[in-house]
Amino acid sequence: MKHTLLKTYCTLFCLLSSFLLFAIPPGDDSDTGDLESADAPAAPINGKLFVLAIAGILFAYYTFKKLREKQAA
């Protein structure tokens, strides 16, 4: 029980500290004080969607395979 509680605290600490890293907005040098600018580059997520789709398909295959093995036993 003691080790489970310690692992839970460590996991939550790492998870919540990573949220804090992204919660602080970057500074802005413009006169308007707006965080968005017209010359900001777009976020390149199109290339990552293909990898994410493949990972999702592999995870679903693995999950269904484990479920079938468990039901067969």
C-alpha cells in the first residue's frame, strides 16, 4: 500500500507539473499586448496525425487480441 501511494503521488506530480509548464503563456513584445500575432507560424500537426492514427490502430488491435486470448482461456 505504501509503495502504491508513493507511485500515485509521483505520477500525479509529474503529470501536474507538465501542465504547469504549458500553462504559462509566452511573453509578447508587441504594443497591443495581444498574445497572437499575424506572423506566427502555424502549428504543424498534419504530419503527426498519420502517426497518431497508426498508433491508435495498433493499440486497438493489441487490445482486441488480448481480449480474445482472455476469452479463449
